[in-house]
Amino acid sequence: MKSILYNANYFLKETLTAIRQGLLTNIFSILSIGLIFFILAGITLGWWFSNSLIEVVREEAEIHVYYEEGITASEVAAIEQEIMNVGGVKKVSLVDKAEAYSRMEEIFGTEADVLEYFTDNPFSAFIEVNVELEHTDRIMEQLAAISK
């Protein structure tokens, strides 16, 4: 331990001598090292952000299933049960016409005034199906096979 402290004084003197002899070179070295660390931080942050974004998309993956308007509530419930039995489906919920309209109002925000030009609600009721993103193709095939 004593030799390290003894040698530290020598290394400090040599560092100061090198800086005095080539000040501009040392400044550029420090700036380039800082730039390298800045780029590394940017790459790391981009990687972390993209992973977070992918996870959000995975959790929010959903399919909207539209059905004929003339069917009864019990038939809609039967379709919901059939969809729930499909592998890879996490959650099934019914969205009626009023809720679909209010969702569009939220999406349009300040431009929701355009919806007032419709005399009737232009949106249809649908079944919202939250799915596992990895199984989307297989789920789509099985949903297409469900009648009504």
C-alpha cells in the first residue's frame, strides 16, 4: 500500500508534464473520450427505449371483431365464448356503439366536432380481443372460421 501511494506522486508529476508538453492533443483526447461515452449512452438509451416500446405494443395487441348487427345478445355472448376458447386470447370484451363513439371522440380530441355532422352514430358495436402478439396469425385464422 505504501508503494502505491509513493508511486502515485510520480504518476501525477508525469501526467502534468505530459499535459504541459501537448495541451491541445490532451484536450482533443478528452473531448474524443467524452464523445465516445456520449454515443455509447445514446445507443444504450435507444436500446432501452425500443425494448420498452416493444413491450407496450406486445401488451396492447388487440383485434376488433365485427359481427352482424341483427343478432341477439345471447348469440353475441356465444361468439365471445367461442373467441375466448381460442388459444392465445388473453381478454375478450364487448364494445357497444356508444362506447365506440366516445372512444373516437377521445381519439379526435379537439377535432371531435366533425362527429356532430352525423345524425346517427356511424360506429358499429364490436368485440375487442386482446391477444398474445406472437400468435396473431393463428388467432386470425381461427377467428375467421367462427361463423356469424
